[in-house]
Amino acid sequence: MKTFTYLRAADVDAALQRITVEPGARFLGGGTNLVDLMREGIEAPETLIDITRLPLDGIEELPDGGLRIGALVPNSDLAAHPTVRGRYPLLSQAILLGATGQIRNMATVGGNLLQRTRCLYFYDEASACNKREPGSGCAAREGFNRGNAVLGTSDDCVATHPSDTAVALAAIDAVVEVRSSRGTRRIPLTEFHLLPGTTPHLESQLERDELITAVELPPLAVAAHSHYRKVRDRASYAFALVSVAAALEVGSDGRIADVRLALGYRRGEPKRGHGMILVTARGC
């Protein structure tokens, strides 16, 4: 691991100001992915800005009946929250099927969305990887790629985004709130991640100087009747080979009022987010 400078941000504005003037800086939340990447030599930030003490760890109901989730809410806390379990069970299930209890205690909502691929060649510095080193090639295309993407790939990359949470959030119209010194943006989760194209090293719409501050869930009635299913090699601590977040609401007339399907680890058409296909229908 290379030498780096460690700073602790006193508030959100201070964190944003610091990252604006330090191009080699990165935000540090739970660190469950970033620290591993630093140990492996895949990432080498010059400065780590610790944001763990910022007031972004709350879960609150919105006036319209939706839910606002702070970016620093631990995954374990989100999965166990009564409102999430009751109104958005697929989200709670997706989180509990990811990683171990210890990692979920450390990992945050914002960090979950920003975790990087687990493609074997991305972690192997001796292998060609356009995501790690743009222009070097993609060893996974002709190599071991059983856990990589089938749809939405490009000649430059077949890696997948590993988040279970992102698949569930896509199914329920979640919106990601991000801030920078320029102001606040709101990005639909289905547009937040990017397809690889010719620039697989660009993984999301988040700019270098922006910070995820919250994820908002709409008051979606269909979400209460939902489930998350994950297929993996072993029942504990393994990334999905394929996953699905499904929600279904049947009206009083027996007709389907709303249905949502988000298929994980199979990337969809360019207008959809990296790592999933989203299908919705109403009034069937």
C-alpha cells in the first residue's frame, strides 16, 4: 500500500471543499471495498477524506410517504429498519444476501453503489484490463468469465457491477442525491451507473468532486409486495451469478396493477443502468 494522507471532515461543506482542491483525494466511508483495492495496489489515492462522522446516517420518512436514506447508513441498519422491512422487503432481503454480517455492519449505502467489479482480471495487475488501465485490453473476453456479463457488454469490457442493493433499488425507482461545491443533483438509480462502451473506467455519473449524500425511495405501493432472489455458488458470502428483484401488485378487480422486475448481473440497453435490466408494467 502506498503512503497517503488521512483527513477527517468536520462537515459536508468541508469535505467537498477539500476534494475540490485535491485531485488525488478520495472519500472514505466504511472502506470495505476501497481499502481492499488499496492493499492490492489497484487504487492509490494520495489523500483519504474520512466522512464517517458526517450527519448522513439517518433514515427518515418524507412528507409524501417515501423514505430518505442517508448515504452513511450501515447496510445492517438499513436491512433491519422496520419501515424498510415492511414497505420495501426486497431491499432488506437484497442487503441480507450480500457479504457477511461483519461487512454489512461496516459497509454504507453510498459505498455499496460505488463498489467496483469483482472481475478476476481487474484484480490481477499482470492481466489486461481496460477498467483498471484504459487501453490495455480485456483479458476476460477470452479468459475465465463465468461470473461476468452476458448482455450490454462491449469489445472493451465484460465486467459486472457486484451490488445486490442496486438491483433492488432499480426496481423501486430509487433516486440518488449527490452534492458538490456546485450544488445538488438528483439522479435516478437506473441512470446512475454507466455501460462500459469504450470507457469502462467510467463507472457512474458521479463526478470526482461529488459526494453521495442520500438515496430516496418513492411511496411505491407495489414495493410492499416484493422479493429478491439471488443465485450463487454457495449460500454464504458469494456474489450473484444472476439475481432478480420482483414486485407485484394486484388490484381489487384481480388485474395486475403494477409489476416490476430488475434482473441483476445482466446488463441492459444503453438507456438503463450498468448491471441490470429493468422491466415495468401497469394495468395488465
